[in-house]
Amino acid sequence: MRIKVNGVNLEVQVSGEGPAVLLVHGYPDTHELWRHQVAALNAAGYRTIAPTLRGFGGSDKPRDLAAYDMAEHVVDLLAVLDHFGVEQAHLVGHDWGAALAQLVAAHVPDRAVSLSLLSVGHISAGGPEAGREQYEKSWYMLLFQCQDVAEQVWSHDDFAGLRMWAETHPDLEEVVARMRDPEALSAGFAIYRRNIPPRAFIPGTLQAPPIAVPTMGVWSSGDRYLTEQSMTGSAKYVTSSWRYERLEGAGHWMQLDQPEKVNELLLDFFISVE
């Protein structure tokens, strides 16, 4: 369905009954990233709410770069919960979704039963603090800052650049099909352009509040974009309970590569904190 919150129309997939779980995707995905988790969580007695972030999929794509500030995304997510009458939810985020979900949990902890961070850990533990290897893995974030250039690099020769960068994505052809729309291609870069400018690579620049709700971090050994240190280093920024899980063999899109294992971890974590 489409709902209007915070001045934008968002696509949202809602199903199931029971305690609420908010599932937040990252780049270059949509709510469809969570299809395997939605089915398993619904079957286990949970209500799932999976929005497609502004700038992605069928959700609105504002032209103003300021519209992609993380604060706007956080307001979107809170407004989505309000729209469906949800006071508290288990927050689950992947990639950019993990960054946004943790900001919801940090700023309004009373709305979060728990927080699950997939691939991306605490914002303060990433970037320069994660060391040289993370610098090397983050090269594309600087490319994305180059307006028009990044679009050409990604789309040239039938999206050879995007295909190379995301070659391990199980839904690669679907991603390419969406990015053939020039508006979608640029809108996807907007969250990086607004929130990770070049100065963000200066040590100490990327900072976020501590997290005071039970938190689980999950990192996969085949992740090409994030180091394990950027996840394990999150522990010192969580003032509540912290749980770390490492998935062997899965790539960055772990919920598609190893859906059964991800589902098992989420359900076990939810039960442990309820």
C-alpha cells in the first residue's frame, strides 16, 4: 500500500498479526528485500511493517537533496509506526536501514522493544574508527558524491558499473531494472550525498548517540562493503545488552543468501528480550 507521511508517499508492505516488527532496507533495495523474513515472522506470530524508503522503489523521490537527510528518514519511520498505531516495535535494519533504525532507537528508545543491526553496526564504530580496510571498502561512497559522474559510471555499457559493484546481489537484475529510470538512479545516491560527504571520512566526524535498548549485530563473512570490526566495535556504543552473531559464507545481502539463518536469529533474539 501507499501512505503519506512527513510530506512524502511511501510504499509499505504490512502483514500478519501480533507484536510489531519494523523492517528497514538500505541501498539499492526496497521492502522486497525482506520477503523471506516477512513470511517467517508472520508465521511465528508477528506483524511486519516494511516501508520502502523515500528515494527508492515506488516511494516518492524528492529532488531537493536536503529531503534525504537522515533526520527526515527517521521522522518517516516514526510516522509510519504512528500511521499503523504502533507504540513499540522490534526494529530491524540492513545497510542504511541499520543506520536509520539505530537513530530511532537512540533518540526515542521508548518506541523500540529491540534493535537488530544487519551488516552495518553503530555509526560511530564505522568509517575511520574501523581502520584502513574499511576505508578501502568504502571507495564507492566517494564516487557517489560526484553528481552526474556517478550516474554515468553506474549506467555505462548496460550498467556494467552497477553490475560489478553489486554482482553478489541475488536480485541484481531487478535492481538494474529499477535503476534504468534516471530519477531512481540519482535518488538512490541522494542518501549518500546528503549524509556522507567527503568530510565524513575525517576521524571523529561520524558520530551517533549510544543505544539504550537490547541490540543484536549480525555481520556476514562474505560482505564486500563492511568489515567485521565495524560491527564488533559497536559493543561499546550500546548501553543495554549486546549480542553479536557472525554468519559464515553469506554476502552483504544475508537475508537473501541465508534467509533461514537470519530468520532463526531474529526470532531467537526477539523471544529473548520480550
